[in-house]
Amino acid sequence: MQRGRVHVPCFFLLTVSQACTFPAGQNALIAVRAPFFTSWIATWLAPFSSSLFLPVSSTAVMSRAIDKFPDPPVKRPTKIIGMGCSRTATLGLYKALSILGYNTLHMIVIINGDAGGKHHDPKIFYEAIESHTNPKSGIKPYDKADFEKWWAEYDAVLECPSYFPEAILDAYKDDPDVKFILTERRPEGFAKSFRSSIGSFETGVRSFPLSFLKFLDARNYYLFRMGSRLWDHCAGGVPPWDDRGDANLRSFYSDYMAKVKPALPKDRTLVLNLEEGLGWEKLCEFLGDEIPDVPYPRTNDPNEFKNIVSPHIEAGLNRAMGVVAGAAAVAAGVGFWLLKSHGRFR
């Protein structure tokens, strides 16, 4: 009787034996003749199945994580949308709005997974970016209904909208109840900060062992994919160690500001310039809020991004190493079973 076959991606083979290599970009598969192995592998690969076995270039319409969200029982009206790009003092603005009492969605909320809700899942942000920046993704682009479902519990959202500005403007530009805040800085400062934070993060993710271990933890897998998409989108697809990245980042930011800044409704938009300094006066006057009796948050520490991201990477690596240890134990058992079945042990 023929035994069942289960397909295992190449990264599992590397767990068992690091002697095999596969051409870049191919979904190398091996067949394991071990019927009892099937259920364990299926459970292990469940979080990744939709991404590992469907090529990114597929033009088929893919199911979306956002469609699995239930309709929110209570929807906070969207009051503030921040159109400033990453690394333009959006973290300080996030902290300032939180002090003023706004429930704000920002990249840090997604990275931290605050409250553990689906709205903080990096897979959602990755899906939204991919749907708008990769026409070959097969993912239906997010529209206003999707955005409203995503940030249903928030009345302010920062940084994330800058990765799909056209869709945001189509959805909210004519809404008189929505105010826009655009943080800006010199293109050279943006490029330097983006490279030293997200670029450094990407360099690590694309290097061993993270390039391998990222596949073994569901949350980090999508966190890393999200980071890769951000870098590729802003740096023109060159790797983070490529010197062309700086020029591409400057060009991206200049083009973004030239396109987005004049498109925002002037009577409902506040522009905050990082080089001119940020403070409570302009922000509170624009929002109609009282100035709080605390200093405006400062977030210029170059190590802050590293300090935010590192604990999550470390936790994910610990989970991944647990998977590696478990896989090694199972592989040893399979090897013993194969040897025994071929008469090597009696």
C-alpha cells in the first residue's frame, strides 16, 4: 500500500539537514513518506499556508484577513488622519494625541500588539499595503469600509495611511468631520532616519539566522513581511545594503510630498515641520483642545526604534527555537522509524 505524502517547505528540510540549498525565489518542496507526520506538519504550517504556497505574483483573487473581521458593534467616528510618512515625528504625535485623550492607531500599536486584538495584527497592515502597492498581489484594495472596520475602535490613525494615500483621500477628503495632520521634514533627514531604522531592521531580517527563523513564528513572520514591504515600497526595491537606497528614499519622499500635500483640504489640514520644532500650541489650536500641563513628547532618540522592535524579535526567536527543537526531535524519530522499517534495527 502506498504511504501518504505530505509537502513540506524547504525551511523544514533545513531544520533537519542544513546541507541542501534551493534556487532563490522557488517554492522548493520535498515529499516525506511518513503518514503519522501529516497532522503535525499541517498544524505547524497552518498560520503560513496562505502565504507560503501562493506565489506573490499570482493574479487570482485572494481571500482577505479584513473580510473575516466581524462588523464592529460600536464604531468610533474617525476624527484625525495623519498623512505623515514613517520617520517624520509620527511617534511623538501619537504620544501627544494619546495625552489629549484620542485613541490612536500607529505603527507602534501594531508592533506591540497592544491588547492582542486583531486590529493590531501586522498581517492586516501588510495586507493593506500589499493590496495598494503590488498590483500582482491578487488582493482586492482596501476601501473606506475596510478602513472603518480595521480602525473601528480608534478615532485617530497615524503613519499607516501614508502607504495608501490615494485610497485615504478618496475615502475621507470630503468628510467635513475628519481633520488631517501632515508631519514633514527634509528629504535627506527622512532618508537617513528610514535607513537607520527600517533599513537596519531589514538588513537583519534578510540575514541568517532571521532569514530562516522568521518562518517559524506566525506573528514575526508577518511583522517581517510588513517591514520588507515598507522598505521595498519606499526604497525602490533595492536591498537595504545597496547604496542606491538613499537616493531612492529621497526621491520617494519628495514625490510623496509633492503629490499629497497639495491634495489635502487646506481648511482641515495642519502641517507640522520637524525642523521648525513641534509643540502643543499649533496642535491644540487646530484640534480645539486645551494645552496640557506636560511637555510635548520628544522622540528623537535614534535607538528608540530598536528598543521598540527588539523585544518582539527576541520573543519570536524564542518561539521559533522551540519549533526548531520540536522539529529536530520529530526528525530524529522519523529517522529512527525509517531505519527500523528498513531492517537496520531489529
